[in-house]
Amino acid sequence: MKKDRETASKYRQQALEGDLMAMNNMGVCYAQGIGVTENHATAQGFEYAKQWCRDNGYAHLFHVQDILPQVISRGSLLGYYS
């Protein structure tokens, strides 16, 4: 499963760089426990982050590295800007 961990690590780095497909792939990894410990809240956090980036456009992607860890831990963007 070393290859799965390496793949998940690659997806995580790409997600932090604003890659929407990588955010989706990380969500799948966490939802199914591929290369990471299965964690549905974290999977949902990646889905929220992906949706936020999609809704706000690429002009806001410089915020991804700031918000992604918080979104993942919370499972939502609620309260991020309050």
C-alpha cells in the first residue's frame, strides 16, 4: 500500500495548490481509506473545499492553502469568513 500512500500524498499537495480534481481524488481517498485512514468528515471537507473553489472561481485560489486545512478539519466553510 506504499503506492497508495504516495498517490494520496501527491493528491494532497496538488489539492493545496488548488487542483480541483486532486481535491476530489483526496475526498475519495479519505472516503474509501485509500492511502490514508478512512475518515468521512475529512472526505466531506475536501468536497466542501472543491465546491468553494468551483463557486468562487480561480481568482480566489490563492486562499486554498489557507482554507483547505480548516475546511478539512471542520467539514465545511461555515464561519470561515466571520
